[in-house]
Amino acid sequence: MNADPRPGLVSPVSAEVISVAAQLREMETLPAERRDAVLNRQLAALLDHAWTHSPFWRDRLPPRTDMLNFEDLPVLSRADLRDHAAEMRSAHVTGGVRVARTSGSTGMPVEIVNNEPLFGILFAAQYLRHHAWHGFDADRDILSIVDTDEGVQEAGWSHTLAELCQTGRRFRRNMARHSPEALLAWLLDQTAPYLITTASMALRLARLALDGPRRPPRLEAILTFGEVVRDEHRDAVRQAFGARIVDSYSCEEAGWLAFQCPRHAHYHSLSSTVHVEIVDDDNRPVRAGEEGKVLVTALHNYAMPLIRYDIGDRAVAGAPCDCGLTLPVIGEILGRERSFIVLPDGSRRLARLTGEYWRTIAPVTEYRVVQYPDTGLEAFVCADRPLAAGEVAGLADMLRRVLHPGLDIRVTQIDSIPWESRWKRIDVVRTDRPREDRP
């Protein structure tokens, strides 16, 4: 965001966004004890409201909950949210509400209600902070390859930045309507320094660019969201475009959860607006360097309180950071709980597969590994040509070597993978659906 003062007439909503962003900036560097004191006050107010105005929470929470026992409160499951959404809603809501529905990528779609316009103001204010953290210049154009409308958007970065006379435009392409080859051809003709897309699309474009005859454009940053970012993505983007990946972590239920650190590849959770916990199987906090499931408490959703909500993700807790921000650290986002495969002994393991595992054996362009209730795995693959029997066997051997030698694995080549979402892709998933014709 350009720091030079320029005249601009902003709307009342944008004025609120700017004011809230300034408050968030102050919170980002508070000493931990002061930050925790603010967080405890916010949690106490939310719990009191939930107990008073929500039938679901009145039955679930003790009256006037003691904040020292917050970590003893029960975890809210996705099934709870699905089955008790009506009772969870507050009987006392000021202003309007915003209804959001998840895509169902976890296998269980849910509906969430948020306060409006408060949710929008907080979302936009954190967006301004994200750009400030990473030094993006909103006077410059940005490209967008996501599941969206196409064409040029004059208020490219945000309406608030446009009202502040930040003149960057957004040039958009819908990733579901065009092939990766066509998207790369479009990208090669652009001059904007920034691109917004998913991690999987960034990787696909980078590989196509590295293999293509034309020199790829030099980008400064690719802003990713919605998928897990691995070293494979960062390395390919750096090699192809000379760019860094700047990732953000969010969920439909609560909005922004964390932004990538300005200095490192880990993340800072946005504790001014959401309380993120990483806990073990007993719902107790893990230590730095340990992995656990992600619980989220939306601090300002008084329309439908979400308290210690298990969003279905796994992450690694991080240690305090040296970047100047004192916000809590998420060391690594591992992905969906459903992306952990079950081994023959009943334990779970994150399936850390990268494209290089596949391409050293066969020209695989896309893949998805599905584990069925009997723990058998099937790898669905797309390739540039029909695969030979030896290549199929080689892929199965690779999966046994990388995942576990005792797994029952089958590789099936198909023309296209039926992703649950048109743009958000989870490449390893467990399903409750049996495979009837599995040998």
C-alpha cells in the first residue's frame, strides 16, 4: 500500500475498515501478556453472549464460564454444526446477517451465519493488513486466476484501496473455464507483477512455463489461498517466475485465520479476530513443533457463535517469531484431517506426495489418492498419454515405498478427475464410501 498521502473521499464503510485496520496493526506487536489479556476479555464477552442468547450454547456451557477453564470446554464438531445450526443461532442479533455455505470438501456441507456488516469490515481490514505485511503496491496491477468472473476489475485490490486512490486493476481469468495451457498463454502476455491463484494452479503453470519455449513473465509474488502450500510449490514458482509465494489461511466459517509471515514461510494466526488452537487428540494444546488438529473460535460472530470449532485441518504449532509480530505462530499447515491415510496397524500418516514422485515414473499431470473404509488405496491419475503396464506397476510400487509397504494399492488412469470443487483441490482423501468393485 502506497504511503504517500493523496486526496480521496472514502465511504463510511471504508472509513470503518481503515479504522479497524489501524487497531489491528497495534494488536500485532503487543507483548504476549497484553495480547492474551485482550483475547480473554473478548472470549469472556463471546461466551457470556452465547450462554445468554443461544439455546445450543446455554445447554453446552456452564453459566458465566470461568475463562481459566476455556480449554476444558467441549469441542464443536462439524456434525454439531450441521445438526444444530438453528439452535446455535443467537436470538439477539444487531444489524443484518450473512449466510455462508461451505463447499463440502470435508464430505459434510454446513451453513454458517455471521454478523453483517461487521464480518465484512473485519475481513476487509485484515486484507489491508495482509498487504501491508508484505509490502504490496496497490498502484500496480494484479492478475487473478481463480473461480470467478472474467475481465478487468477497476477496483482491483479492494474497494477501500480504490477509494484511497490506489489505482491498480485486476485482470481476471476463470480457472475452471480454461485449460492450464490457455491460462499460461494468457499469463505470458501480461505485465502485472502479482498473481492470485491456488497453489496447485501455480505449480501447474510453473511446470508448463519451465517446459515451454517462451520465456515466462517475471512476477514478484503469487498470492495463494485455499490449499496447502509445500516446498515443491515455492521452488517451482521461484524457478519459473522468479516469484515468492505469499499464502493465506482461511475458512468459510470464520474468514481469515492466519497470514504467512512477512519474513518466513510459517504463519501468524490473527488473534485479534479469531482464536486458533492446535490441540492433541485429548483437545489439549500441543507444544511448538508438534502437530494437532485446528480449533477455531470466531471472536466477533455473535449471530452464530462458533466456539472451539474443529474445522477438520491439521497443523504444526510454532515458536515465537523474530519478524517483529507477536501474533501466535503456526509452523506449518498440513491439510485436511481426511488427507491422513490409515496404516495397516491403525495409525495415521500424512501422505506427503509431490508431483516429482509421479513424474519420475510416468508423465502424470494430475492425481488423486482415495482411501476406502477397508483401508485400500486407489490412485486416480491423468497423463499425457496411455500409460504402459510397467508404468502403472511402477506408480503402485512408488506409493507403497512412500506411504507404507503393507497398503493395498491400485492405480487407475482416467481422463479427468472429478474434483469436489471446481478449483479447490485435495489430492489425498479418505472416504466413507465403499468401493463396491474393489478386487
